[in-house]
Amino acid sequence: MKKALAFCVLATLAVPLPGSGPYSPVRVNFARDDRYERGRSLFAGEVKMGDGTYCAACHSKNIPLDRKKLQSVQPDLQRKVEDCIHNPDRVNGTAKQSDMEALAYYLAKRYRL
């Protein structure tokens, strides 16, 4: 009797249960848009501005960026980026309007503003 009961239990566990269909993982698109990539390359220094410096040279050590600080200037982020690029003590240069927009877009996405 015990053997028959054990056999029935094992037989029911071995039968595959009907599911809702085959598993397919969520598709994640890791491709970022061009404006984000341009802003990232400007910030990281892959593309130099002004006198050859780049944003991360200053903002990773001397004046680190954090989400709280960027949230406080979010409405004026574009103007702050322009001021930083034109500042003689920092980048000391000029940038195209599209580059400044890309940099502000990158910072907003990167720090989830």
C-alpha cells in the first residue's frame, strides 16, 4: 500500500504541468540614443572642448556632481552647463548649442532628474 501511494505521488510530480506557454525573457534595448552618447563623450573627455579639458576632469575630483545638487539647478541646467563651458577657470571655450544640449541631456538622464 505504501509503495503504491509513493508511486502515485512520484508519478504526479513527474507529469509536466501545463503552463501559459514557453518562457521568453524581457527584451531590453541597451542602445542609447545619439544625443546621450554625444553628451557622455563630451563629459568623459572622448571629445575635447575649449582648451582641451573636459567635464569629468573637474567634476569627478574638485566639484563632484550628485543628484541632489543637480536637482537644485535642474530648471537652469542648460545655463549652468553653458556657464561652466565658458568659465576661464574650467573648460574656457565654446561649444555648439547642440553639444551643450547633449551634455545637459546626458546629465539629466545619468542622474535621473
